[in-house]
Amino acid sequence: MRKTELKKYRKLLEAKKKEMLNEIGEKMRLQVSTTIKESTGDLSSYSFHMADQGTDAMEREMAFMFASKSGRLVYHIDEALWRIEEGTFGICEKCEKQISVARLEAVPHARMCIECKSAEERKR
């Protein structure tokens, strides 16, 4: 892969990583800093209705789930950036063939070509 292409993918990956880290930070800041009192608009610091408590718990759990999923994506982006540095970016980890440009455009952090990834998913 040419240096100009690698630069393009590096910029794309770094921008996506920055975006994901900002989203994670904002979601977590909102969920962690918001108390039950603030989220319900209630004047007391304790919600007496079980449905409100359940909703609060579900919203917090969803925020943590989102952060976890986004964190995994950031990990994969970091791995792709490392592969750029090592000179193995765009090469399938299974068959060692070039990953198609179309696949890298769609999933720039891809580790495998579409054939190997499809085979892996069929095994699951």
C-alpha cells in the first residue's frame, strides 16, 4: 500500500477514534453526573415509584453498554493504527492477501478480507 493511502487511512482512523472517545466521555459524563433527583425532576432525592427507578437503572446500564461497545471499537482502531506503523495494514491476518479497498473504505479497521471474515462468522 502506498504512503499516501496509508496517510488517508491513518487520518480516517484517528478522526473516528477521537469521535468515539468524545462520545464515550459525553455519555458517561451525563450518566454519572446526573442524580436520580435531576433525572426525574422530582424535588426529593429519592424516587418513590419503582418504574422511575427501573428507567433510571436501564438508562445507566445502556450508557455503560454503549461505552463498552465503543471502547472495543477504539481498541480495534488502535490495532489498525499499530498495523499501519508495522507495515501490515491492509493485509488479511488469516490468508495474508490484500484486503480490498472497498472493504477498507467501509471498515478501515478491518483485520481480515471479506472471504476470511465471512468464513469466521459462518463458524460461529
